[in-house]
Amino acid sequence: MGSTGATFALNHQIEGLMNEEKLLERIILNPKVMVGKPVIRGTRLTVEYILNLLAHGATAATIREEYTGLEDADIQACRFYDTAI
């Protein structure tokens, strides 16, 4: 891989880390909210609850319909949080 290829790969890796960091910013831990369980920022929806919905066959679209304030990135953040922590 030439230096241009290496630079592209490094930039892509850095962008990925930044995106992951932005996803994690959507998940908060606050002892006063849901007994300190990780929740989607601005909600009382726990990561565990969203993952449970997905595990039982709910789609991201179905979850967004049910909880209108959620975005795809919130659901993606729950999935990422589960693997990152």
C-alpha cells in the first residue's frame, strides 16, 4: 500500500472512531434516571429495552414508529454500546 493508500486507511479509521464516539454520546448513564442504567439521551428508554425489542424481532422502523423522537442513530448507538462496553 502506497503512502496515499495508508493515509486513506488511517483517515477512514479515524472517521470510524469519531462516528463511534458520536454514537456513544447518545447513550448516558445517570443514577437518577432508570437507576443508572444506560439510556438514550433525552429519554427513559434503556439500551437493554431497545436491544430486547430488536432481539424479539422488532425492526428499527417499528421502534421509531412507536417512539417518534428516536432516530436511526439512537438504535445504532444501542447496538454499538452493547458491543463496546
